[in-house]
Amino acid sequence: MIQEENFYHRHLLDDQYVCVMRKSHLLAGRRLGVNDYVKASHSVVTYGGTWRSGYLRALDERGLSLNQVVTVPSISDLRHILLGTDLVSTVPRIGLLPRAIGLQFANLARELLVEDY
């Protein structure tokens, strides 16, 4: 049996989830509370497998679910989807670099913050 303590690892960076959307979205630039966040229409990144993002697991634990409209296998699929719709998506801040590709982000309220990816 492989034991976790036998693997060498090092902490590389700290990051947090942000909710990204087109710049003219009504929620852009705001701090999103729980109600606004779960009611928004979401594009959820699945990363192509059965793994679930930390923010989705945290919502499950709280008995909350997103208004999930579409799923995509990769963050790279989001730009065109979000720029042309009222959808939002939750991604690691460093993973998408939202301002660099024409998107805006909204910070999540403290009660929605999750550090587990």
C-alpha cells in the first residue's frame, strides 16, 4: 500500500477561487454572497473526469447546488462561452487570468471561500 507520507511534496503557491464572467455582466466586480452565487447561471469546468473541484465539494457539504447550465471539460473552453452569454464560472484565480482574456471576476464572499482544489 502506498502511503502519502512517503511522497515528497512542497507547497508552491496559494490561490483562491473566483467567479469569472463577461465585463458587462450584472455581477461583475462585486463580492458575491451565497444567494447571488448559487442562483447565477453557471458553466462548470469538469476537467474531463470524475474529479470534482473543491468549491463543488464544499457546496455539496453545505447542501447547496449551483444553477448549472452547461459543463465544459477545460478552462480553455470558457472564454468564448462567457464572453457571449450571461453565464459565470468558478475557477482558480491564477488558472484563467481573467483580465488578460477580456473577462471580469467577482470575489466570493468569505463563507464561500475554499482553499482545497
